[in-house]
Amino acid sequence: MAKRTSKTAAQQCRYYEVDNIFEYMVETYINGNHSTFSELYHELNKEARQDFVEFLFNEVNPQYHREIIKRML
């Protein structure tokens, strides 16, 4: 199966059947599925990645910011 790349947030929501892909990604990370989180992040296009960072700083508990950002790199 080909890797998914350059997908919008809306495309990811439909594909993974979730209401908010960013919430899903954070929950995945918090639940310890770090490799899955990395795959989800790298499937996003540039604009969606920027939107995720904004979501991270506005909606996620600050204790996770550093860990999640390290995993995104």
C-alpha cells in the first residue's frame, strides 16, 4: 500500500473517520502510540502541519508541547 502524503486535515478526518484529526493525533500520542502519531503528522501537507502546531499551542495541555514537538521532527 502506498504511503499517504500531502493530505489536508479534512481528507485525514474522512480517511480515519474522526471529527477532528488534530485531537485524534494528540490522543494517539498521549496514549503512547508515538510511531502512529509520527505517521499521522507526516501524512499532513504543509498547511495542515502549520494548523496542527497552532492547535497544539491553543488547545493542548502545555506539559505535552515539548514532547510532541520533538516527535514531529
